[in-house]
Amino acid sequence: MLALSVVCFASGVFAQREVIEKVIANVGSEYVLLSELEEQYALLKERQGGKIPKDARCFILDNILTQKLLVNQAKLDSVEVTDDEVEAQLNARIDQILEYMGGDITQFEDYYGQTVSEVKEAFRDDLRSQLLSDRMRSEVMQNIKVTPSEVKAFFKRIPRDSLPYFNSEVEVGEIVYKPKVNEEERQKAINKLESLRKRIVEGGEKFEEIARTYSDDFASARIGGDLGWTKRGKFVPAFEAAAYKLNEGEISEVVESEFGFHLIQLIGRRGNTINTRHILVKPEITNADLDLAKAKLDTVRMLILNDSISFSAAVKRYGYDQVQSYNNDGKMINPATGNTFFEIGDLEPDIYFALDTMKVGGVSKPFSFTDPRGETYFRVIQLQSRTEPHVASLQKDYSKIQTATIEEKRSTFLSEWIEQKVHSTYIRVSEAYHGCPNIDKWIDDAGNP
């Protein structure tokens, strides 16, 4: 689903190009084009298989007007989104689309009818506006909190026969272990990069051409290893320390990081911001390395089962510190909800089957998994809690009810904020949309035509 949504992000830029351009609304200094509305309508229709409400355009226009109001206010309040932030978001989304397409740039260009650079340019302004509206929305609602009494009051307002029914949920702990590369493969990677460096420095070959051919970082390899302009803090420490020591045009010696081994070239520097390119070589993980990793994690499991070490302490001592659960005592976070509870059916199949017959407190045998970059890791999991299916209650589901209370309060606050700003902002909406019931709030103010 993530890959599909990423592919869709640019689809709207090129949909419905036959629509004649026309301004259908103004919100302060921002304007809404007919093409914006029709592009989003076409995208929604495609996603819903053609089954959309009759007044879908009305609801889409309402959302667009809200975004424009946020952007207009952000500019008035001097809220900023930097060029670097926009570029980083563009690069990340393009990279995800390419990953979804198997790295096939030809497929990308055939699908969108434009080059990668042209797609980025076409979407840049829209993305900047989206980031700006998101930032303004966050500022508007950043201090909204709820008290326990508000949570209780929210829960009491729910009719007894309308209380949600929650399926069985579990909390899962994990220890993720990263296989270690053996010394022979490690040295092969170093030797390969030293040979490539010699071809560039002494042989006169271009760094970017070598990167395109040999770098194991696909996302940057296709553009000659270029990592763009970045500020301190974006790269892992070892890479960053080496990069900031370079002079413009200089190429580093071999640098080791958690991702493998690198050659780094500094392309340019602007104060504390640098533009670099790199060549990454990942040492090969052999079957013997994988067997050793699995055996190591099995030993850790036995220490936990024998009460020689707590699960939390084992996470800190043996776990891989680049996974989210590491800083949460090993508890896995549900990406859909932001909390630690999962319905069984929402878990990855390997975890689901490992938990199937496990009792609370049990620890699975080690099993392998592959991360989005294609690297193999091992994990053991612990079933830390399990709830029975039940009707919602404050005692069992306080965190969920609290989240729902906050969302209701945020929605109410944003509606009130919009109403206030509508009265103090020049707004014009084309008469063609005055029949939309949810557009009334944008046109009722006497000061707005």
C-alpha cells in the first residue's frame, strides 16, 4: 500500500491535462485552479474504482481551500519550508517510486511521460505548499492536550450500544540482530574500493561513472552517486565525519559505516551545508555468517528463558540499535496507530505464526527477515501481553480513547480556527460551487464575495 500511495503522489500532476486552466477560488494570495480540483477528483475516482459520492468535488474543494488557507497564513506568519527540505522529500519519494518499479527508469519515464528531473520540477511547488500547510497545521494544533476528565467525558458521550468492539490484541517485543561480516569478505570490499579509487585518482576515470557502474547504493548510483546538498546530522557519524574533512573535489580514503564501505567526494560546500557523492560497496554476507548470527541469537534466547538476563537488558546488550524498537525496550510500534498494540492479523506473517501458540512471556526461536534495502537480519520475539476480544472500556483501552479524544479536540479546534480566519481573509469561490453545502462557511462572510 505504501508503494502504491507513493506512485500516486505524482499521478495527480499529470492527470486531466485536457482541463482548461481557470481560477475557481482565491484564499488571500493563494488561488485554486480548476485543474487542481479535477486532478484530485480523477485520482480519487481511479482509487475508488469509479464509485465516488455525487458531491465528491465539493468535499475535495473544501480540503483544497483549507490547505490554501493554511498556506496563506503560514506566509503571513513567516513559517518556512527550506529548499533542502523540499528537495529531500522529492528525492525520497522519487526513490520509493523507482524502488516500487524495480529501479527501472525507462518504466518510470513511460508511466509519467517525463524524465525524473521533469517530474520533480513539475511537483516541486505542489510539494512545497503541502509541506507548508502541514507545518502550519502542526503549529496551530501543537499545544492541544486532553485531561483525564476530558477523556472520561468523551467516553461517556458514546452511546452504550455504539461502543466499539476490539479484537484480540498483542504487545510484542523483539531483539533484532545484524549478522557480522567475516574478515575475508570485509577485506574484499576494502580492496575493491581501493582499486576503484586508484582508477579515479591515478587513472583519470570520472567518479560519477564509476559510481553508476559499481555502487551498491542504487538510489544514488543512477545519478552518479550524488547525495545532494545536506546539513550536519543527516548522515551516519562515520560518513559525516569523513565528508566534512574533505576539500572540494577531494576523494576520501575508504570509510566504513553501518551500511558498508564508501568512497566519498566533496562536490561543494556552502557554510555548514555540503554536496557529496559516494560509491558504496556492501561486503557479502555468507551463509556461514548467517548461521553464526542465528546461533548467537539462540544463545541470547536461552539466557532470557533461564532468567540469566531480562528481555529489556538483552535488547540493549545484543540488539541492533537502528531499529525503532531498540529505544522502546524492544517493544514493537504499530505504524498504523503509533502505539504498541497489534491485532494479530496486522502482524507480518512470520511474527503471526511465531506467536500463534505462544504464551505471554514466551520467546520465539530466531528467524530471519529481510529489510526494505534487501539486507538479512535475525530476530527473536517475545509475547508481552494479549487481550481477549472485548467491548471498549476505559480500564482496558484508555490510550485508544485518549487518542480519539485528542483527535476530536483537534478537529474542533481546527474548524474554529478556520472560521476565525475566514472572517479576516479575502476569499472568493466561483458561483459554480455555491451549491455545495460544505462550502457555505467559505462564502457566508459578508466581507467575502
